[in-house]
Amino acid sequence: MIPRAIAAGCLALGLAFPAVGATITAARYGAPTTRYDHGILGDAIEYGALILTVSGGRTLRVVLPKSRVFEDIAPRLVDVTGDGRPEVMVVETSLFKGASLAIYGLRGKIAQTPYLGRPHRWLAPLGARDLDGDGRIEIAYVEKPHLTKILRIWRLENGGLRLVASRAGLTNHQIGWNFIAGGIRECGSGAEVVTANGNWRRVMVSRLKGRRILSTDIGPYKGLASLKAALACRKP
């Protein structure tokens, strides 16, 4: 029987799981595919596999069923569990239910947010950091950055991802971009999420306070350089 953590995405491991203490050192997508006709990132190519490199040089491969793709730019190595070793954060999309954010480890999928509910609905990750200073890691993304433009913040708890807070009117991607703008910065007073506002006129910095997201307008949006300046703790 395939363990529950692996059943949702087939993890090709050969004869055994990695040794205790093994670490993911790199991740990339493989098996390019055109089976999903969204093209939100500027082309028709998505991915059907996630390839993990493990300490010692071993390679593991997560293979999705034909009903799903990785609709993403690149997998992100983040320590979501707090054990000092990275997991992998990806955008995993159902051809029938739209995008979700998923976390993978050495033994397969650890947790996943709900799918957005219908095809051609996507989310744009911003990153993972301790956003409220309590020592736990939060994950931030913009849900439907071209439509509803909602910043969502999640936390891994009890084996699943729990929604912590949401705020509308923020975005980090335009249709056809092959990159995701904004991110998370640390300028000496705690982690902050950097995005544009919903109409791409202002640069916004958002902080997590309890179960609320507090957003501050820090200047005009004058192109991508404005967001890059904000991430570097400079005025946009």
C-alpha cells in the first residue's frame, strides 16, 4: 500500500526511502507538458514532475497523475516544519479544479491548500517566513492575482495547512509574466510582504498581526524596479 503522504503524487524512490537525516539540497521541475491550456505564465508549457536532489547526490522524482500539473516558475526550498531542513513549496494545479499550493518532503506530499475551485484559476507565491515573530513559519501567496487579488497567509499545523489571515486588494503578477513580482523582506523590524496594490499604482508592505494583515502604502509603483527597491529596504 502506498503511504497516504505519497498517494496524491507518486514519489519514485527506487528500493528505499532516503536515510534518516537526509536533506533536500535542490529541486527542479521536469516532464514538460501541454496538457493544461492556461498559459498564465506566458507559454503553454507546464510540468508533470518534480525532481529532488538529496544530500549524497541521490535524485528523487515526484510524478503527478495526468489530471494535474505543476503550474509554476520554479520550486522553492523552504523550512516549513521548523526542523532545520528544507521542504519544497510548489504550485500544483488540477486540470479541473485550478491551482493549490503544496508542500513536499522526502517522503512525498506533506500538505496542500484547497484547490481554487475551477480551471484557469491560479495563485502566485510570495514566500515563507516567520511573519508574526512567534517562531513559526507562515506561507504567503496572492490568490487569483488578476481577478480577486487576495493575499492569503497560511501556517502548517497538525499535518495540514491552516489559513491564518487574508486581505483583498493586493497583487504580484500580470498575465503573461514568466516571473512573480514582490516577495518577503526583512528590514530590521520583522518580516513584511511586498506587493503592489490591486490597480498597480502603489507599492504595499503588509505585516501579520495576530489574525489580521495590516498593509501600508510606501510609495508609487513605477514599474518592477519599485518592488525590487522595496524588497531591498529602499524607497520605491
